[in-house]
Amino acid sequence: MTPNTPLPDPPAETSRANDTFRRSMHVYLAVGMALVIGLLVASYMQASAGLDALKQFGITNQRADHLDRLYQLLVEAQSSIRGYALTHDQRYLDAYRANVPRIHDSLQTIRRDQHGAPSAAAAELLEDAQVLAARLEMTSRHVEGGAALDRGWFDQGSLAMDTYRRRHNLMKVDLFTGNLNNVEQSISGFENARVSSVALAVAALVLLILVINQKQRRQGLLEKIQRLLEAENERLESEVRKRTEELTNLATYLTEVREKEKLNLAREMHDELGALLTAAKLDADWIERKLPPDTQALVAQRLRRLRQNLISGITLKRRITNNLRPALLYDLGLIEALRALIDEFRQGEEIEVDVDLPETVSDLPDDVALSLFRIVQEALTNIRKYAHARHVRVSLRINPNTIELAVEDDGVGFDPGSPKLARHGLAGIKHRVFTHGGQLDIRAAPGAGVTIQAVLPA
């Protein structure tokens, strides 16, 4: 048969088979369209239910925020009135006066929240808030007019605040209970939609298999599909590499921002809060010295408690500041900071800690030193919380080209392959090591403890 020779007509059986194939293809196409429409409708219903639940969740959270705002303002107003009654310091009264319009605005906001669906609990809460605000106003006027209020008056105010707090908590519980019910309904809807989607997807898959079986695929089409798949895989791999690089850069940026924020917060707490607490302690001492002996006998216990609270506050401020910004790391270097961290870990823990640290470390970049310190800090925190260990070993070796850090414990360990295990702390350690181009090796097994080894370029 030459190239110009026309092809013979197909036999009658082949024509009938082709007609049957075309008709079946039309049927399959119609069924496929119906399945796609059904899948789209199920997806739309699922998305609509989810959006409604999210909207209601946001409204409830907003109402809870309004309730918390009112409660915070009332507590601040009560504290200001008590401070003014105790010290007659005009600043306390000014702070109270500044809070009064805010309290009224919060009351109006809560009334607007209840518009259209008022509840008895909200009405009682608003009534209690108004009574409490009126009592605070009456107290301020009495104190401002020079009246001496006894302890019973303030105890009654505390009882009124406790009553309001309980009603406030009950109303928040009701709000979040409604939220939980909405979420459960949404989850039930998602489950039903998921079942429908799976059924439709399975039906579509069966239909696709039937179409493929009838179509008698050709080798050329498979090769074309294979080429397309390879090209798509290359594109996806490139996209994954790009996204991974972006996420790594983002994680590095967030880590740096977090450290800067910790540094700024530590400075603010050290400078501002430390000065306030120290000044308050000096004022308490001055008050004790200036009080007559008979008055001192009456308030001696309160003054001792006040000084103890102030000292505890200064100690807490110092501990939080050191956690946010390890002062020893910046002042005395990495080795002293690690020794202080390990000494603090030893306190209150029945854990034997072996330390293998060099005497000094020189010419170590600040970011590398901070990362090494944070790695040890995170590892010790995990040991304290989860490991139930009896023995811990911390070692640091500075080589000409590498820095080797290891933290080992003989605790309960964990299964590295468990999908239920949340390992955000280990992820943070891994990111810090990889940021400096290092290598991390974590060996763990249930009942066999955990060993963390990090190697950073020097």
C-alpha cells in the first residue's frame, strides 16, 4: 500500500463498536459532569458552614474581649480608688477619673453586643457593673471629701468585685460554650461533607477507570504524559526549593526579631520596672520610719508583707530579665553564662549534672555564642519538663575549625518517628544550628534518654 492509497473503510462491526464507544463516552461524560457538580456543591456547603462558624467564632471572641475590657477597667478603677484612699496621691484619683468614661463606653459596647439577642445573664452583668461603678464613684467622693472609710467598706467593695467577677466568668463560659457548640456542629458538617466528597471522588475514580479501560491508551500518549509529569515534577521541585529557602529566611528573620524583642523587653524591665519596684521599696521603708510607734504596731505586719512582696517582685524581675537577656553572656562571655545557667538548673532539681567546658572562649561571634547558649537553655528546659532524668552531661569543645556542643540525659526519651509528638523546641534548636551552617544529630529512643550534638563551624 503506497502512501497515497486511501485507507479502506472500516467493517460494519468496527463501525458499530465505534458508535457504541462514542455513545458510552457521552454517557460517561454526563455522569462525570454530574459528579463534578455534586462535588462542587458539597464543597460549597462545607465552605459555607465553615465560614459561618468562623464568623460566629469571631463575634463571640469580640464580645469576650469587650467583657474582659470592662472587667480590666473596673479592676483598675478599684485599685486607683484604694491607692488614693491609702496615699491621697492625686495621681490615683486622676487615673480613676480617666477610667470612668472608658467604663461607660465599655458598658455601651456590651449593650450594643446584646442588641437583637439580649440575655438575662448580660442584663445582670451590666447591672452589677453599674452598681460597682456607682460604688467606686461614691467611694471616691467620700475620700475626696475627707471622710474616713473603714475596712468594712473596702471589704464590701471587694465582695462586690468578687460577685461581678463570678458573673463575668460565668458569662464568658456561656459565650465559649456556645462557640464550642458551633464548632462541633461545623465539624459534624465537615464530616458529612467529607464523606460525600469521598463518595463522589470514589465514583469519579471508578468512572475514570472505566473510561481508561475503554479508550485503549496508546504508547505515545503515555510518553507524552510522562514528559509532562517530569516537567511538572521539575517545576514543583524548583518551587519547593524556593519556598523552603523563603521559609528558612523567614524563620531566621523571626528568630532575630524575637531576640531583639527579648533584648528590648529586658532593658525596659530592668530600667523602668526595676526603678519602680526599688522606689516603691524605699517609699515603704520611709513610711515605716515616719509612722508613730503606735501606728507602726498596727501596720507592722502589712509593711513586712509589702516589703517581702516588693523584694519578691524585684527578684522575679531579675529572673525574667536574665531569661530574656542573659546578661552574663554579654558581660562575662559564653562560658560563665553557661555555668550560671547550669547552676540555676541544679537548684531544686535532684539531677546530677556533669560539666565539661573550656576555661575561656575567645573570638566567638555574638550570634554564635547566643545560639549556643539558647541551645543549652532549650535542652535543659526540655529535660526539666519531660525527661525525668537523673544524670545530665553538658560538654563544649572548641576546635580549630569546629565548635562541638553536646547535651545528654538518661531520661525517658521519646520516639523520633512519633507523629503525635510536638517538637517545637527541637525545631528551634535545629534552625539555630542550620542558620550557622552547622550539623545537628539528635539520638533518642523510649527509655534510653536523649543526646543532642551540634557541630558549628568555628
